[in-house]
Amino acid sequence: MLLRLNDVNICYGKAETVKEINIEVSERSVVGIIGANGAGKSTLLKAISGSIPTAAGEIWFIDKKINGMKSHETVKLGIVHVPEGRRLFPYMSVMANLKIGAYLRKDSREIKKDLDEVFELFPRLKERRNQRASTLSGGEQQMLAIGRGIMAKPRLLLLDEPSLGLAPLMVQNVASAINDIHKKGISILLVEQNAGLVTEVADTGYVIETGKIVLHGKMSEIMENEVVKKAFLGLSG
């Protein structure tokens, strides 16, 4: 198993926001996490990447317990977090943002190879490689955020709401990119509220409600659940 969470609890101050979470991500898989705003999805990814501490439970990556590790340490292990909101360096160029993704790496030949693969995956970034990140459209900025994540050479990519605020055509581009990244052997843990996107790319999924996992199974079957449609995705029928 690539990633395993055992009875993980996370607190903000005195409030317990994530409670007894158990999640597994196997090698070469795409796993989706869905739920309403404020359910604890983003908090969970932050804990996995080391941005915030856990209050209880264990997080295992391959055969290493990673509770208490900092973000730069989890990146070295191969866990790369693409956060909600992209978090780019707006006044730096596209190329500079991409190179920052590889800041912990020393393998210059492989870095160049991965940069070429990012440009193959997102040709728009190659066209705009000398532009400031702030001048890109929302969709292009999301491409850049994912591309920067790839430059860190992840074994597990954590994607937080990659379709947020994007036009339908750009959402489809993001879905295609996720599928292409998966084909390269990278496992993905995806937090997403776009039903079409998560169903297209994820093999299995978890539904989280007020900090607890309430449903787990094949993503296609989860999305057919009427409770999920109404309570978490705002759909009916």
C-alpha cells in the first residue's frame, strides 16, 4: 500500500475537525475524496503533506510513518501537494515557477526531461514560459500549479479542487491531464466537488461528512448514491 491513514484525528485549536479517518491509496491508483464545503477534505490533505499536525492516529507512506514530518520532508519522500487556490509566485515567470518545483532535486538531466514532459502535457505553458504567472488565465494557472507539482517528481500527487473556478472546457483539459499523469505511474489523491471530473478520473472514492468517512467504494457507484447526490453534490434525481 502506498498511503495508509489509520484512525487519524486533526484539531484546529480545541475543535476536532477530522475524526478517526481511515483511507488507503494503492500504487498507480486515483482515489477521490468528496464532501460538502467544510467537511475536512482540504484539512486531510494538509495533514498528509505535513502542513498541519495530526492529533491522533497514524499516517504511513510506503513503510514509513510520516506523522510529525514537515512539508519539505514529505516532498523528499515523494508526496507533493497542489493546494486549493494554486499558490503560485505571481510575479515570477512560468519557467521560474516550474523550476521552483524541482528545488530539492539535484538530477539536472532528469529535471530537464521532466520539464519537457510538463510542456508536452501543457503546451500552453511552453508558449507562455517567459510570462509572469499573474498574467495567465485561471485555467493556465491551474496547469502551472500541477506542472510545478510534477517537477517535484511525485510518487503521490495530492490535488485539492483543481477544477475550482474553471470553465467546462478547461475542466475537461484538467481531467485529461490527470489521466495522463496517472498513466505515467503517479498515484493521485484528489479532493474535488466537480462530479463529472472525479467520476472520470478516480477508481475508488471516499465521502467525508463533518470530519468522518461515511461512504467508501468504487467512485462510479458512490456517484449513483442518492444521498451523495443530494447532500454532498447538490444534485437530485
